[in-house]
Amino acid sequence: MLHTGLLAEQIALERDQLRGGREKLRNNTAKLEDKSYASASEYGISSIDTLLPLVIAVMKDTNNRIHEGKTGVSFAEIKHFLVDLEFEVAAAIACKVTIDMVFSSKPRANLVQNVTDALGTAAENECMLSHYERNVPGLLHTLKKNYWHKACGTEQKVKVIRTLMNRYDVDHWKAWGIKNRIKLGTWMLDSVCKASQWFEKELRRTGRKTETFIVPTPDFLMIRNSVMYQAELFSPLAWPMLIPPNDWTEKGGGGYVFNEIMDNFPFVRRGDPTLIQGEKILAFVNQIQGVAYTLNPFIVNVARTLEERGHVVGKFVPIVDLPLPNKPLDIDTNKDSEMEYRRATARVMNENAQQFKRSCRTRMTMNAVAVFEDKEEFYIPWSCDYRGRVYPIPNLLTPQDTDFGKSLLLFKQKAFMTPAAEGWLRFQVATTKGLDKSTREERDKDTLQNHEVITRIATDPIGNIGEWENVDEPWQYLAACHHYYHTCILCDWNYTNLPVAVDATCSGLQILAGLARDASTARLVNVLPSDKPQDAYKTIAEVAKPNVPESIRPHMDRKTTKRTVMTVPYNAKPFSNRSYIRDALKEKEVEISKEELTETVNAVRAAMNEVVPGPMRVMKWIESEVGKAIDRGARELRWTTPSGFKVRQKLMKKQLETVELQLLGRCKIKIATQDGDKVDKSHHKNATAPNLIHSLDASLLALSATRFNAPLAVIHDSVLCRATDMDTLSAIVRETYMHLFAEHDYLTSWAEQIGAESEPPIIDTLQPESVIESTYFFC
């Protein structure tokens, strides 16, 4: 029975979530206004979405009237400055900078001259970069790559480019001058005012002087206040809970206690709220959100020490404030010393600013640790996406966190150690170290041979940081070493509660192999038993090797093909295949021409047709049948998964014009030009195979979990449990896969649900019951 004290504590925590969310929103808005960046606030983003198409129309109308010989003389004088800017870009700059300046908290920022100068300067900077992009694209790219990430803010980026360009013999940018900038800015501001009626002039008398400021109209202030009020309703922080979350029911309403919080988190994200989900999926989500966790004090203490020392390990990035350089003694008399001091100071300030950004996730995590480290246990509310995959509602202290975030978690419920548990803890140590492609025997052997290293790490992690900070998953490896040391080396613990993870092998191909009943593919992705893990990426690389350019053959290995092979089941096209292969070769310092890259991509895709024929045929058939369904008039696709989850895939076409700005925060603005009431056939064809796969791997885990009576967590196509329970869970997952594809011909059932016109391409060489004996199905 729930203790009333815990309920009161949870209610207090949720009140803090509501209050903290509002304060965070308000503080962020104030900070943006302090930095003259109000366009990035909630009301700024919303206002620009509404305002942008209207301003574009006004600007185009002005241009048309000039061509018709009507008014617009003042614009005619400055029009030639905009040769490098389209009206969409000019309008985006006008909207953004106007909101930035009008709502800036800096004194006199909204003085008319300051607003128009800022508008003209922003337009000139954009034109300057377009000029260099057109005349010296290679040099501009190099300067951006080498210097922009070190610069803080738009103004400094412009100064960097202008200064460095002046050092080279190029066609230099001819400055417009303040008079022309203000003329252009005046026209841009006038366009914004005409389009919206949101801004007006206000005369202010100071002594004998009268000045003109730009201020928001009462109408716009009402809109702004309404937007912020709505934003506050959706701003609560999402934390873990101190009590078991409320169960989800057919009517919804699970998770947190307060409706003000839960209203922001529906059971199905981006789904159809009218669909009633089945009992099995509800039971699954209620089961995993009923699992209690506790923080790992060993990891917390190590993190605190490294935070104090400013030591970065993997995804753990504490704030490191580098000290500013000392002023040279001759700074007042030596210009060279003064310049070098300024440059050194700028470098340090830029580095500190970048480090502060990089440390954001770590700071948020450590703040959450401070809230929950003294709690005996906590719980995580979960929900589904529209395909049935489950995700934690909080984004901190969950099994789907970063490597550091995951390492902080232990299951609250402990289990007695067994010989099987020792084996799985050895597995966890070796896997997090980086031996995830090795056999069980090799992983066991590596852990057993490294007891001395594990002991040093567990007993003195700071003094032996070099032993663990550079492995694949350093924080989970550290947690595994510490747990293994106490349970299997020192043996002063007779229990285990460390989450141990096993992953599906190329989940997309495993699901497609089951749908097509394709034995050759099933064997490659460890659905069928073998004495060591199979490697589909390596096999496909070897088959493709004879057909790639000779210069590329020495580099054709699993690393070169992995991302392509992994993503093709999710309908990745040749264009993305090209970037994956090019990036993989680039890591090996291998340059490849466009022609060679095309030949290599074609060879890899041809090898996949040969090596994994069933999945490739199924994906082609799905794409064809989805296209036919849309042609018949279907406006959406619906199917029910084996777990009873109802999927609704509704993808409507929105014709968008994209405006990309190189400056102003490098913002990318999309302008909707139509209401979006047409079905997006192309998107449906590309999205259905991936969404079907995701809905089925979600079903596999949901059906497995409801047969499992122990603490459990999931990460997409991965499962986590205690080492004592892993043999049981692995057997259940294999059995569930067998039932899913042996007792049911789901592809035929799915074909009926979407009204397919042809029979699915089932090869029928796989006996799914063989998966029962597969050691490496999940490993």
C-alpha cells in the first residue's frame, strides 16, 4: 500500500516540476531578450511563423509596383544592393531582426536608427557571405570549418570572415556604408509594419530632444502574452517519480499525479487519440514503469570528483572555466602586446563559451542526481510513439540516457547471485569495454584474464582513470567493473542489481527475415544458431569487394558497409548510402571520386540483393503496394501489430519553401505555402517499411515482457535486466520471435490490412523454431 508520506512528497515534487518549468521558460526568454535574440523565444518563433509569408508578399508587391512604373522610388535606389538576396531571405532577416531589436532589454535597442541599422547590417552580412560563396567557395568553406566553431555570436563570425578574407588576394566585398544600410533597413522595417500592424512608432521626449522608437502595438502584446501563457501550460519539467506511476488505461491518464503535467504527455505520441489500444500493450507499459530504480552511489561519487576537477570522460562533460590571460606590463604602450592580449582573451572566452554549451547535458544530469540521490527508490513513467515503441517520459536518469546517464542506474530490487549471473556480468564487463562482436567465450576469457585491471578500476577509479576512460562505453564499463569486483572477485556481495543489456543483431534484417521466412538472411543476423556471432556487414562487404573500384578494395570491410547495410532495411536510398560510405572511407583517410563512389554504392546494394534477398524483395513489395493503396484513394495506412497496438500512419504533403541563412544564428526557416491537405505518397512509400519494422520489434519486446516476471527495461530493440534473470529473458525473447513468425504469417495479415493487390514475396526457407537454439540472437 502506498505510504501517504511518499504521495505527499511526490505531489511536492510535481509542484516543483510545474514551477521549475515556468521559471525555466521565463528565464530563458529573459536571457534571449538580454542577448537581443528574442526571435528564438516561444513568442518569437510563433510570431515569425505567422509574419513571414505576409512580409514576403509585401516585399514582392513593392518590387512589382516598381516594374509597373508606380510608386516605390525610395526602394528603387537601394534595390541593387539586394542582388544576392531573394525576397524570402530578406523577409526572414526583417522578421527576425525586428523582433530581436524591439524586444531587446538593451537600452535604446529599439531606437528607429538602431533597428534600421541592424536590419541593413544583417542584410549586408548575408550578401557578403553570398558574394564570397559565389567567388571563392573553397576558401569560405575552409575558413568556416576552421574558425566559425571557435567564434561566439554572429558579429564575431562576420569579423572573422571579413578579417581573414582581407588577407587573401580575392575579390573583396565593397561595404555599403551606413547611409545605404539604414535606407535598406528602413524599407525592411516598413515592410514588416505594413504586413502585420504589430509595430508602431512612439515619440519620446528627452529634454529638448525628441526621438522615435519602434514598439509593439497593444494587439501584438496580447498575442505575445497569449503565446507565453500557452507555452507555460506545456512547460513542466519531466522528472522520474518517487512513487509508482499511475497505470495507463484505455481512457489514458497514466503516469504523473497532476493532470497539469500528464496533459502534456499522451499515451501515444503523435498518434490518433481516438484509437483505443489493446490490453497487452497497456500491460507492457504499466509493467516497465512499475520497475523501481536507485542511483549507483559509486558512479555518483566518481562523477562528483571528476566534475570538481573538470575532467571530461566520454559524454560526461563538466564545465571547465579557463582563466583569462594576464595583461602584459606594456599593454598601454605596445600595440602588438595589446593586440596579442586581446586575441588570447578572445580565444579563452570563446573556448569557455563552447565548453559551457557542451556541458549542458552533464549539468542537467548532475542537477537531477542532486534531487534523487537521497531517495531510496524512484520510478520512470513511459509512453509509446505512434508505431508502438516505448520511451521514457523524462529525459534524464533513464535507461535510454547517454552512457553516463545509464551508468547511474541500478535496479532497486536485488537478486541472489548464481553461476549464470557471474557469466552475464563477465559478458557486461567485456561488452561495455568494446568486445560486443566477440563470442561469449572470448568475452568470458577477456574478463577472467583482466581481474587485476578490474580490481584496480573498482578500488581506485580516479587513480586508474587511464584504464577505463577510453573504452567504448566508459561509464557503463566502470559500473560493470565495480559490480563485478564485489560480486565475483572480492565476493562481499551475494546479490546483483546491475542492469545488463543485450541487443538485437541488425534488428531490421532480423524482422524482415522473419517476415520473408528467408533462412539465408536469418543465418547472417543470428536468428539461426551458430558457434559464433555472424556478421552481415562483413559478409556483404566481401561479396561487394570484387565489384568496387580496385583502389577501394583494400578498404572494403564491415566498417565501410555497416551504416549502409544497417539503414537499407529502413528504406535508406542511394543518396544517403553515398554519404555513409564516403564518410567511412574518409575516416580511413581514403579519398573517393564521384564515379568511384557511385560504383561502390551500386556494388554494395547489388551484394545486399544477393546476400539478403528476402528483405530486399519485401521492401520493394511494400513500397509498391503502398503506392497502389494511395493511388486507390487511401489517405492514411492503419495496421494492428501482434501485440494489439494500433498503428496509424498519416503523412500529408506540405509544400514548403526553405530559406537558409548563413548568419543570424544559422537559422533555417520553412515557409508553408499550402494548407497540406494532400496525401504525401512519396513519404508513405519511404516510411512504411521502417515503421512496420519498428512496430514489429516493439511487439516482440512487448509480448516478451509480459511473460517476464522481474525488473526489465528496454531501449528500442535492446533489453536490460539483472544478470540472474538474463537466461530466462533471452529464452523468452527467442520463443516470442518463433511464435511471432512461425505460428503467424504476419506479412500476409498485414497485406490484407492495407488491401494489397499482390501476394507478399515469402521465400519460405526459414523454420523460425530454430531460433530457440540461437546463442547470439540477442547478444
